[in-house]
Amino acid sequence: MEHIHFFHGDTQVLNNVTCRFSPGRFYAVLGPNGSGKTTLLDLMCGFRIPEKGRVLLGNDPVASLTRRRVAQTIALVSQSYEINFPFLVKEVVMMGRHPHIDRFSRPSHADLCAVQQAMEMTGITHLGNRYITELSGGEKQRCVFARALCQDTPVLLLDEAFSSMDIHHSFHLLGLVKKAVQEDKKTVIAVLHDINLAAGFSHEMVFLKNGQITAMGKTDAVLTQDTIQTVFNVRSKVEYNAYVQAIQAYFKPE
Amino acid sequence: MFSSIPAAIPRGKTGFLVVLFSLLLLGSILVSLSMGYMKIPIQDIPKIVLGKLVGGGHDQSSMRATYETVLVDIRLPRILTCAAVGAALAVSGVLFQGILLNPLADPYTLGVSAGAAFGASIAIVLNLSSTLVSIPGFAFAGACATLFFVLFLSYSPGSPGGGLSSSNLILSGIIVAAILSAGLSFLKFIADEQVSVIIFWLMGSFASKTWPQFLLVAGVLLVGLLVAVFYARDLNLVSMGDRSAASLGVDVKKVTLILLVTGSMLAAVCVSISGIIGFVGLLVPHMMRFLTGPDNRKLLPISMLTGAVLLLWADTITRAVLPHEIPIGVLTALIGGPVFCWIFKKSRM
């Protein structure tokens, strides 16, 4: 009951959306382009205020909390990560500690530890002294991911955080996140485009289409041929795959 | 365990640079004081200036009295005003480059200079220049009006950063500056013989600056610097983009607005005191970033000192070295432009 989010939007982007996210669960948000996935995450962070309805974080409306307080609870790995200034990678990761460090005080031992650990976990320790502007898209995404990890929040939002990463790093980081969900009771809400990746890691799925929730529930229950047909308008076959140890979807070109 | 991660802020190096550049500034002020139409031995300067300021004038020889007048009433206010303007423009440049996510932005990006120029030209055309305050006053009013119009134009309450995104701000600034520059051309067209006054004002000068003017710039610089340093770490995050800054706990709308107003006020006061002086606000933060990195906590103090030293030398050259004083704005553009081209080309090879 710690992190309940309650939505009741009535804008064009999100139409009467109500959902609740609980700790210790990995949620995948899926839907076609422009279905309101990013807006959903924006609402959760309090970047946008719904025209109707409210967003609750625990028992408090997100809008009533300071940005700093929200940042201590929710970390976001966002889709865009264009950076124009040549910060060092380790400086970028250190920025994740921003909500935990008081103005004018220096990073503590614990802050440095968290940075070090996040960089090791994402495999960017060797990039520490490189300029962020020199890195490839996938490496930048891993830096931003490390920054969100060392923000050390109970809730982690991933907005297509793996779009430029190779399969090895995607799997590694998703595994890491899944472990944090199971062991530390974190809440992870990930917008993903790869349905099978989502099926392999998520506990629950939320399907969005035209700003409305089409299906929502346990992954095994909601990921069906019918759902995929309705949401994406693609013909598919969904079955349990023993090798992946999860249900997977196979698509047929029209 | 931490050997691979040195402290995030190696203050030793920044502290050393601050001391070094402060000494350089002090030395430049002394050397600049001694230079000019009347050469004054550099070793006598501290004695004369301190003697005059403290008020103990024992030595009443006529030569000494002249030196005193030249130093304390003429050169010192000009030199200090110039250094303060250089510092303020550099600080303003750091703020704008950070907020607009663009290492090539400058204090005039939001049209502050165009607004000031327009305001000053109205004062000149209406022949208000007889009362001393009016041209700077009009320039300042023009700059402020422009700033708030640009903010109004780019503001949209619905979006995450309040609509104060870099592209919105830059576009609004360009549009407003374009309108104002057309207005300025029109004023020049109807100004008749006053047109030369407008042109000279636009090119900038530190000639005949007074103590009150220095105190004004210095006061604004102090306040601006304090605000900037207070929000320096937030500015670091803002310079990474709205969404990431907001997700890391920065109130982007508030910080952006406060720093934009601070930067623009710094620029507006500078422009109204000394005319439009380009390239200091663009070039100094850009060059210093090679030295300190993009961390604004280090960049701000270093840029401030460098801006002061560089503009002081530019003014000293036009005042004491060149046979005929040329407008400072022209000189900074003539020196700064090519330097900028060189850095720009070099940085992308």
C-alpha cells in the first residue's frame, strides 16, 4: 500500500484512465505510438497536471509534493537524452544523487558508494572519465540508467530505456531491475516496444490505445492474440515457450 | 574502493584558479591605472589611491594633486565599471548557455540588447539626452520590457517546463529582436542629425564613467552572482534537459525563470551603462569551459574573473594604447569574432 497511483484523466491524450501500481511488481506499459504512454509517466512524475482526476503517490497527491520529494521517490529514465555539455560520465551519474544532497554540501561517502555501485551494475565504470557527449546512444542510455539507479528510489519509471541498447545490456539491466523488484520490493513501470521482452520480465501488463486502457492485469492473463489484435492490429500467436520460460508472441506478416 | 572516483568537486584546482585570476585582475587594474595619456609610475598608484580614498592628503604638490584627480576621479571609476561589466556579462553568458542548453547562446539571445538599443534610441530621438539619467533609464526599461514580452511569448502553462524550453525562448527572442531592429532602423531614419549619437551609443563606451555607475553595476553583479551560485547545481541539471532535471528533483520552471531574469537583468544593466558590448558573454564562458568543464559551480567564478580581465584589457587598449579611442563594442567584436571562429573550427576537428 505504499505507492499507489490513481489516475483519472480526462484529456484527449488520456481518457478516463484509472490504474494502481503496487510495490514489488514489474509493470510493462505497451501500446502503439501516440497512445499516451509517455503522458502516463509524465502524470506520475507530476510533470503534467491532469485536467480532471488526481494522481496519488502513497496517500499524497503528487501535485502537493515538492519536486525534490518526488525525486526521492520516483526516478525516471527518459526517452530523450540529448546532452550538449561535455560533462564527465561520473559527473552525470552523480547527478542522480541530487535529491539526496543538500544545497552547498559535498557528496558524502554513501553518495560516492552509490555512484560507484550504479556504474558497476550498468557496466560503465570504464567510461567514468569520458565525456558524455562522446558516447554512443546505447552507452549514453546506460549512463542515464545508472543515474536513475543511484537515485535509489522505491519507484523506477523506464520510458523506452532500452531503445538504443544491445540485447546483452538490455537483458542484463532488465534482470537487474527485476531482481530489485523481487528483493527490495521496488515498483518498476516500463514503457516497452518489444512485446516479448516485456513478456519475459513483467509481472503485469498495461495496454494503452488512444488514451484508454484496453487491457490490464497479470501478464499471462492479458497477453493474448485478441489483445494484440485489438491494440496493435497485428495477427499473432501467443504461447508458452519452454526455452524462454515465459509466454511469447509470434507475429505473422499480413 | 574510491580510488577510481575522485571527489566530484576537486576544489583545490578551482580554488587555485580563482586566486590566480583574482591576482591577475588586481594586477591588470594596477597596470591599466598607470597607462594613459598621462603616465603614472605604477609603484606610486596604491599610495595615491589609498591616500585619496582614506582622506589623508598630506602631500599637496600640484603634480600629486593632478595624479590624484586623474586616478581617482577619471581612471578608477572607468576601469572598475569596465571590469564589473565584463564580469556581469560573463556571468550572464554562463546562465544563458546553461538554461538554453546551448554552449553558443549569449546574454543577448533573448533580445535584451535589441530592447535596450531601441529604448536608448527613443530617448535620443526625443532629445531627452540632456538629462543624464534618461538614456540608460530608457535602455534599461527597453531591455526589461523586451525580456518580459519574450517570456510571455514563450510561456505556456500546460507543458512540463512551463513552456520555457530552449527552442521556445530562442525563437521568441529572435522574433522580438527582429521586430525591434526594424524599429531601430526606423528611428535612425527619422533621427536626422541625431543618428550619429545613436550609432555611437550602440557601439558602446566606458568613457566618462562615474562612481555611481560603478556602484550600480557592482551591486547588480553581486546580487546576480549570489543568485547564480545559489542555483548553480540546479543549473547543471537544467543544462541536461527539462525532463531529466525535473525527474532529479529540480523545479525547472522556477529555476529557469529566476535565472533567466537574473541573467537578463545583469545584461540589461550592462547595456544601459555602457552600450552593446558583444562577444564577452559568448566567448568567455565558452573558453573557460575548456578549463573548468561544464560544472557551473566552477564555471561561474572563473568566467566572472576572466570576463573582467578581458574587457578591462580591451578597454585599456582602446583608451591608452591606440592613437585614437575606438568604440569598445567594435573592438570586442573585432577581437572576439576571429577568436570565436578559431575556437569553433578547432573544437569540431
